[in-house]
Amino acid sequence: MLPLKLLKKQPLALVQCLKRSNSLKDLQQCVPAAIEASCHEAHDDHGTIGVATSYWKQHHQHEGVLQPAESIEHIIAHVIGKEDCRERCVDDIQLEKLQVLCDNRLKKAPLEYITGEGDESRDVKSIRLSQTIFIPESQTEVLVDLLLKHIAQSCSSVCGVLEIGCGVGAVSVSLVKSCDCGIKVVAIDTNLVACELTRHNAQKLGIDPTKLAVLHATLQDDGVIEVQQNLPGDDESTIDFESEQFDFIVSNPPCTPYSQLADWRKENKNIRDAGEDGLRVVRAILLNASTHLKVHGVLLLEIFAAQTKLVESIIEENYASQFKLNHVYVDLKSDKEILEIINRPE
């Protein structure tokens, strides 16, 4: 059961419950985890996972944390390194770590940042994260599925894929892991930490290094990709971006208008800044694709649904003879959409 020494870290809540309770039954209804822990202190020095889950779930519900049960189960599994073990006991060190992580969650920090792990589908189960990098979102699987569909229909013996802004590598790593066809993915990011995490996650999941090149590179506003440096210990990942062409280009770029950056308190605002209308990076991607996307190639862009019409206008005004907005994939669970843009022959 939950030990008294942990309950003492939340003394005010316990005192208030005692003041308002006229009987043991009332107290049990008020803070079941607390009274249960108190009654069993003599028999259990540390407490079971089930009681810890109950205690923190109630606390997170009271503070309005989204998905309190899922959050606590994820945090506890991270702390003890196991799942489905509600009858296990936790030791002092684990209790202290649990306290710190749960307190951070109470401050509404994203769960992925608290544990440093993502929960991706397919074989990518434990993508390592960082607070300076985008959290992989639910649309990641959709992007990968679309790429796999197009790759399966491609006539190329080896499909070349460029991911602009790879983040922690969720798309690129999952794509290589899931693809049975010939494929060569080039993943770039302007953030060196993102590149290092992508390579770390690829190595962790046993990705063939000949199928995935990770480069610390920046997409300039004029559409030119400028390589900053090779990753430490990597002298072979060199791509000639002046002449290289790709069958597919994919990106989940920063697309938050500058005026809305205040809404992103828990993530690094610099990674979301995309200019006044949120499409500064999208314009650069379109410029790059106009030169480096093969004929009949596919560009997949993930943007906010409210920006789709504006992107369509940009294409009509600047690339009407080259690009065709072939399809818009709507995600009913979010405010994002995925644009499928085809490079038509002239």
C-alpha cells in the first residue's frame, strides 16, 4: 500500500479530508487511497502499484489533467520498467521518481516529455523524445501508410524518400521498418539533437543504415537545403542536394502562426514558429519540391486544416502547371490534414 511518508508530502489534502469527515466511512469515500495506505502501513512498507495508481489518478482528476488513468499507468510503467504489474511493490527510489514525474504531469507537461518516450504504432514502440523536438502525433501512422501505399505502386526499383524535419525519426524510422520494397530514406532536420535522436532510434530498432541517411541540414526560405555538418562519427552520409531527386517528399513542418505561439507553453516555441500565416516553411518545401521531386512523384504535407485553402491558392498561383493537389486526408481526431500533392509532367 502507499506509505505514510508519501502521504506526508500531501498533508493539506489529508487534513481537509479529516476535517470534513464524520466517520471512517466518510473518510474512505473522500480519499480511499490515503486511508487504505494508512491502515496497512504496518504490513506493507512500500505500497503496491495498484494503490499508487489509484492515489495519483484521483489527484490528477482533481487537477483536470487529461486522460488521468492512462497518464498514471504510462508513468508508473516507465518508472518500474514493466506493464500490467499492479500487485508489485515499489521501493523508496521508485516512489521518489514517481512523485517527481507525477508532479510534472500535474503542471500539464506533455506525457511524452515526462517519460522521454513516445508511443508509436507498428514496430516503433519506444521512440526516444526531447523537449526541443516535436512530439510525434497521431497522423504519423497515416503518413507512413500513405507512403507505403505509394511505394508499393511505384515503378522505381529503389524509391527515394526525403523527410524534411524528421524530428525524432518517427516517420522515417517507421517507414524503413515497415517497408519490404527497395527504399532509401534521407531524413534531415535543422536541429542537431533531432538528428542524433533519429539515428539513436534507428539504431535501437535495428534499422539498416544503408536504407536511412540522417543529415543535420537546414531548408532555406529559397528552397535550398544546406547541410550544416555530419553527425559525430558519421563521415559517409553525404547527399548532393543540388542534383538529387526523390520519388517522395514528406514533411510535418512547423505551421503555427506567430500570433498563436503563446498557446504552446510546454513545447519549445522556436520549433513551431512558422511566420505570420504559419506557412513560411511550407512555401520553402514547395520551392524545393518543384526542383527535386521526380515527375509523378508525391509530396505529403501535414498542416492545420484551416491552412489548406491557402496552400491550395499558393499552388494555383505559383505551380499550376506542375503540382496538383490530388487529395486531402482529414483527421477527425485533430485539427490537422494531410495534403497529397502530385508532380505532374509538364
